[in-house]
Amino acid sequence: MLLGFYDGSGSHKGSKIFSFCGFIGEEAAWTDLDSRWRGVLDNPRWPSRLTEFHTYDCVHGIEEFESWRYAERLAIYGELLGVIHDSQILALGSSVVIAHLTSLPPDDLALLESQGLGTPTDLAFQLTIQYATTKVHEYGENEQVGLIFDNEDEALAERYHALFNHYRHGYPLRQHLAGMAFVDSKKFTPIQAADVLAYTTMRLDLEKYYPAEREPWFPVLPAFLKIIEGMHIDGGGYDAEALASLILKVRSGEIVARSKDDNENSKTSG
């Protein structure tokens, strides 16, 4: 069985980009990544032993990184990117330009809402599940994947459960979904790796669409660009152009995420 570890970035109030990203791989690959990731964190040359690597804190030099110099923060970020790059795992994910989604014409937004695609979290989460099951299907007709997410607040966790359960019962490739769980990122280094992917993807889109509002400068290393090369195929970014294409596919029936009745039922039960 394959395992997929995912995390989101940009769900806070006022965020302009939301990304939901992660990796899928075999258990042996995750065991190897965990060992090498902890090896980087354990390196005695760092100013302190981190309880976990949180990308936002590293970039901003806050929390556990408060006493770290810029060069040290950049160095550990680069070493962990190297761990990801050298692992036998596949990057998958989606990002959404929030203003492009919320400013759609009312009829278009209502159409996406009827399919449970009308919010950044719903859109990114559902499409990521679709990309994951499609990719797992390539491994074999009987292959399955267990999806593991960072702990979320109760409301969002319930929403993810509702969406996942819809796919478990009504999606053509549902046989590939083994189950889902939420875990503590401090204990699961693959979630920390997913956080690197989600946050850095969000930063790339922020610099692309809102260059004047970039956060503190933190260069994206070539290793990261190599990691996400396939994400335009096995995932995607949803700006105005991509959303227009998505709407056409939903109208034509090429993409069916969930029915309106399912959406209303999940709102009632969640």
C-alpha cells in the first residue's frame, strides 16, 4: 500500500493564495525519508534541536528559529529540500488564487459550489484526491493509498472527512482509497516535508501573482523547482484562466466532483 502525506498553506484570514500539497510513496521510501530528515535535524551544528521543521517559521525567523541566523535557516531549508529531492516519492498538489475564485461571476461560482468546489480548501482538497487516485491507478488495479493529513481544527477536519467519504463511496477510482487520518506533524516528518512543499508552492504563486506583496525574501532553491516539475501534470494551479477551463469541464460533465444534493447533505451533517 502507498501512503500520501499532505498539508495546506495559506488558509489564514487575508491570504491571497491557498495551496494543498504533499507526496505519495511506498512505506520503505517514507522510512528512508524519516531517517534522513531526522539526521538533518539532529546535526549538532545547528543553534538548537528543532522539535519539527515548520517552513513559515524558518522563513520568518520566528518561534524555534528566533535565535537562528539567516544563513543557518537557509542552510537547513536547503538540506531538507535535498532529502525530499533524493527520496522515491511523488509530489502532488493544487494551489488556488483566492481572489480569482471568489470574484467569479455568480453563476460560475454557484456551479462550482454545487460540485463542492466553491471554496479554496474544497477545490484544492478534492482535486488533490483526484490526482492521487489517478496516479495510484497507474501503479496497479488493486493498489491502494492511505491519505494522512496534518492535524486541523474540528470544522475543517470534519469537512475533509465528508469530502473523503464522498470519494470513498461515489468516485470511479474509489477502490484505490484505503482511508484517511490526521496526525501530529511533530511526530511525523513526512508531514513536515509536505509543509515545505505547500508553503513554498504558495510563495512561488504569491511572487507570480502579487510580486509587490511578497513576504520576507527567501530564495527558492533549484532542488525545489525540480521537485515540482511534474505538479502541472499531476496537480495544478488555479488562477482565472485555469478556473475558466475547470468551469467548462464541469459544465460539459468532463469533471464531476459531487452532486448538489451530496454537497447540501455534507453541509447539514458537518
